Amino acid sequence: MARTLALFDLDHTLIPFDSGSTWFRYLSDIGVLREEDFVARNQEFATQYKAGKLDVLAFHQFCLAPLALHPRAQLDAWRESFKQAILPRIPAGSRALVDAHRNAGDLCCIVTATNSYVAGVYADIFNVSNLIGTEPAMVDGRPDGDFTGDIQGTPSYGPGKVPRVHEWLAAQGLSFADFDHTICYSDSFNDIPLLEAVDEAVAVGPDATLRKVAESRGWRIIARPVVTGQASDSADW
């Protein structure tokens, strides 16, 4: 049987909003964060990202700082309630896309710049057991421990996504060569290195730069799935 590797970006690809920003807004809604503590800085990073000039280390230290302030048990409880809160915002079209690949027996993996703790919520929602995100560092290196506020390893961002995917496959004794077909879905020009690494690149509601590249190379372009009744999700970048 032919085997396919299907890689999915998360923000503005499977979901029509930014996963990290939405987590911040949820923490603000429940009184854990003050809006003034994250909105302006978050927008600065959004501007950097869109320009392809994101300071990855500073960005993740910013994202992980709130996690380092609270014990893991409390964070886990907030994360579970966050998951329930965002379920209505997940497009049916995205679920259908992932389900089609999984039901076909494809090896599916979400590959995102978002830290794996927050991104894990979305992996659970899409029922995707494989997730590559930027890895938070834990106190004493314990996987279930408290967060230090730093990251470990290569950030899963831009060109860094490519070695992270290779490392993940190698840990399973696999490589791209073991698949009859490889496919990647993304909305962002930041993911061009990963899109170039697969057999089939799919631009999902692409930004202007990615659209231009996709059109010049004959890559498939599809619309970004949206939630019924919502044309966009402008609250988040």
C-alpha cells in the first residue's frame, strides 16, 4: 500500500487565527494575565513574523514567561478549559482535511512554531498524535514538570522546521525516502523551506509572498477553511 506523509502548519492553515495569541487572550479572560501585559508586545512579534524577521528566542521567552509563573497542575487545568472554549472556532473543513489523510492511512504531523504545550491542545482536537512544536524547557528536565521560561532544542520555525521533521522521522527509523508521497500544507512564506522539501506543496489561503511563489512553481492553492458564519478571525494575527 502506498504510504503518504502529511505535514500541516497550524496557525492560519488548520485554524484561522494564531494559536499563541488566542491562549494569551484566554488567560486574560480568566484573569490570569492583564491585556496590557501582552497585547502591544505580541503585536510587535506579529509584525516581525509577517516581515520574516521574527526574533525567535525573544518571542518564545515572551510566550513561555506566563507558564513559568504557575505550577504545572494549575496550567493543565487552565489548558483543558481553554480547549473546550476554542472548540467552536475550529473549522469543519480543517477537520475534514486532516480526517481524510488519517483515514487514508497517511502519517500525519502538525508542524508549528507555537510551543508544544499550547499546540498540543490543537493536536488533541484534530486527533493528530504527532506534533512538532518549539519545545519548552522543564525544571530538572521532567516532561511533566514546571516550565523554566526558556526553550530547548531547535525552534520549530521557518528553516528550523526542516531539521525538526527529519529528526522526528529519524527517531522512528524513517526518512522522506520511506514514503511514496510527501505533502505539506501552509499559509506562510516562512514555511517555504519545508514546502520545498516535500513532493507536494499546498498553499492554504497564502500570504502575498507565498502566493507569488506558489503560482510561479505551480503549487496547489486552496482557500483557508473558516468557521461557518465567520468570514475571518481578525481578533488574532
